[in-house]
Amino acid sequence: MRLAVDTVRQLGVPFGVIINSAGIGDDAVEDYCRAEGMRLMMKIPWDRRIAEGYSRGEPVVRVIPELKEQFKNLYTEIAAAV
């Protein structure tokens, strides 16, 4: 992640962070984002249903419909930035 962050910063590309499988491990990624002033745009929770859905080719919002609004907001935020 540090390498990716350094690269986009050198390129001057706007970016944000989406944490996948949030809730596993510690808060190191969130702490890093906060310390570096990076925008944490979304956290996708660790949920076995997501992995099972991926294996069937199902989108995450079909497997966990309550995430649909968060993905809509993410899209709106990205679209506004570009």
C-alpha cells in the first residue's frame, strides 16, 4: 500500500482508500490512512457470504443488499472528483 500511495502522490493523481475485508486483523491500515491524511472512502466488511458470492460470480450488493447505498455513495463521490 505504501508503494501505491507513493506512486499516486508522485503522479499527482487524486486517490482514496477502500478497505476490503475490514474487521480482520488490527487497525494498521486505518491508522496509516489517518496519519498520512488519506481519505478512507469505504470499508467493505469481512463476511463469508461475500466470499461465497464471489465464488458464484455474484456482486457484493446482491449478497449483502445493505451495502448497496454505500456503493452508490462511493460512486457519487468518485464521479464528483473526476
